[in-house]
Amino acid sequence: MNKITLKVIQGSLTGKTYHFEERATCVIGRALDCNILLPDDQAHSTISRYHCLLDISPPELCIRDFGSLNGTYVNGEKIGQRDIACDLNKAKQMIYPEYDLQHNDCFKLGESIFQVAIEKEETPEINQLNNNLNNEQGTQKITTSQSVDPLDKINLLLGKADDDNNDELIAIKGYNIVSELGKGSMGAVYLAKKEDDDKQIALKVMLPKVESDPKARGQFIRETKNTKLLDHNNIVRVYDIGCYDDTFFFTTDYCEAGTLSSLIKQSGGKLPLFEALKLLLQILSGLEFAHTVPIPVIVLANGKKTSATGLVHRDLKPGNIMLTKVNGELCVKIADFGLAKAFDVAGLSGRTATGVSAGTPFYMPRQQVINFKFAKPEVDIWAAAATFYKMVTGKHPRKYTKESDPWLTTLKSPVIPIRSYEPSIPEVLAEIIDQALVDQPEIYYKSAAQFKEDLLKVI
């Protein structure tokens, strides 16, 4: 098992250790909601409330200073400190680089010094692959699949599914790729058609960015299999899930009207209020079902079985809200329910939560920045409200700029009232949307049903 341990070797917390065996983010500072909370006293007065961020994907670890006044030191060298003449507001508008940390590295905040210990497990299958490559090609080592074209990969597997009687590929047997529907950092989505009945589906392909091991694959498959329980008009139906040759694939509903993100762009950057409200109510209906659906069997990592209630998306945004036409009317279909976050939590996407390639947390409440694995239903409800905000204003709830650190902005900047951008929105409606976007000290709405009920009272 890959593991990262941080041990305090100097300061008032000397001897305290923090262990990380899974994908995580960790904010260090004096604010009460920091993952690693340093004392708010005179001895730690040089430490900012939100001082720095650790991005953790064992065995990888990096650190980013949040533009603190006194800086963070890595192995004695200062990183990320804002200029003493730069005030706090200006510092919020700057992006500071990330630094990779290695085994035995030390980083210092004020008088506290943390030492990094990294334990890396080499799985037998990765060792064997590397040994084979070493024999054939020298010292090259397999560490990533990000250079593989997902189309080449899935075409190879489709051919293999037709040639072999392989149970692991039965989900995609008989399909041919028609066209590419979309492509992202973790893979791609294709329109596929079955040879014998012309049935069209969306075939999603996800490729790990880091070396994959059986534990990570098992964790991801366990988390995603429950999405097949989501049989609702406003959720994209997942038919089959599989993994073969380090490639994860999913067959789902095909939504011919594209994404909500595309609709917003095609409409000039925002939608009419009434149309946006209709779509929001559908999004909330889908979330209400998903958050309350009984899950009869959950297989834990230790093989034990349990039951639970509800699934949380954790990455809701216009880009994964699909659209289709039903009787001439647009119908919302929420896609990728939990897939991206489950992929990330399993460590299969590498360090992407805070890196440049991960984009920005436009639709993420501050709780998810503080705690990467925060998975309560209210994060989806906040994201739904942020999506509505985008639909009617063309803006995001917080003011992000190209020059600002988006993660620090999410942590420290307030949500801008919706009528500041769109004064035509009725005050009673605006009050509900603004309430739905409250995320400090906690997210206001805890259930999609309550949010929807309050909306229906005023429209």
C-alpha cells in the first residue's frame, strides 16, 4: 500500500503524525476548518489562516503556498511568499506554483517543521511489466497511461471483444464507434452503435494517469457499480461497467441534444429565466432520487458487505448535465454520477485536484476544497444552485480571474448576490438562490427536495 506520513519534528506539535493512504487534499493553517490546524497563538502568529495546500495522491505529494505573508519553506528554501508591500486582497489574485515533495523532505511554516515519509508499494504486475521493459528497452519505467489515445485503446478492445469469448469485455461486444462526442483529461466519450439492432449508446472510456494496481481498480469498480441503480428520468442510465487492460469503460444512454454547457454557449452565454428554472427543477428531481435511493449491497475493501442510502455526484456542473428531447421539450439527464471523483479518490487520475490541468472549482463549495472527499448530498445541491447562477447570469457565483488562485478564491471570497449580475430576477427567487449558495459555516440546503419545494413556492 502506498502511504504518506507527515511528522512534526519541530514546534509545539512535535511528535504528532498525519497519515494519508488515499487521495486527499489538505489545507494547513490557523483557521478552524483547516485539515491540519495549527494553534492560533502568539507562537504561530506568522502562520496565515489558510497558509498552504497539500495535494496528495500516494505516493505523490506536492505543496502550494497560498501567498502567505511569511511564506513556506521547503528544505530551507522559501516558496510562494507574497511581497510585504502586497496587501491581502491583491495576494488573493495571484497564483503560486506547486512544488513536488519527496521522501525525507521537510517543509516549515512559522516554527513548525513537517518531515515527509513516503512508502511506495510496487505491485507484482507493475514490477513484472517494468522488468520486461528493462530487459527490452533499458531502464524505461511504466508510470502513466496518459499518452495513450483512448480511441486506439477502445478500438483494440472492441476488436478483442468480437474475437474472444471474454467475460470482461461482454459489455462492449458487438459495438462499433460512430463518432467522438467529447474528450477530456481522463479519457473520451464516443457514440457507438450495435451491429445487430442499430442501438446507439454513449461509450465512455477512462484511462488512468498513473500506474494502476488491483486495489485501485477494485475500489473504483466498487464505487461505480452502484450507479446502475440510478433509474430515473433525469439521470443518464448506466448499463454496463468494465475494466480490461487498465482501461475502464461504461455504456450509457446517448443524449442527442448535447450538454447544458454547450446550450449556454449556443444561447449567447445565458438562458432565459423561465427555461433555466425548468432545467434546475429537473436537476433537483434527479438529485433527490439519487440522494435517497436504497443501495442494498455495498462491497467494502475488506470484502464485507453492507447497505446504505443515496449516492452523491460530487462533480456536478453544466459539462456533465446532458440534454435530450422528450415531446419537443428539453429533458435533463445528469451524467457521470460519481465517476470523476471516484476515479480521483482511487488515485487513478494522479495529482489533478489542484493542478493546472484540473481546471477550476467554479461549481464547488468551499467544503470540497477543505476536504477533497467531502461527499454529503449538500455539495450537489450547492453545485446545482451554482449551475443555475451560470445559466441566468453567464457568471460564476464567485469572482474568479485568470490571475487569481481559484482554490484560494473558493476558500476566502464570498458569493456575489445573483441580482448584482441580473437585476431582473425577482427578489423572492433571488433570495432562495442566494441562500442555496451559502457555504459558510455550512451549506444551507441539506436536501434537494427542500430546495425544490422553496423554489416552487415562488414561481
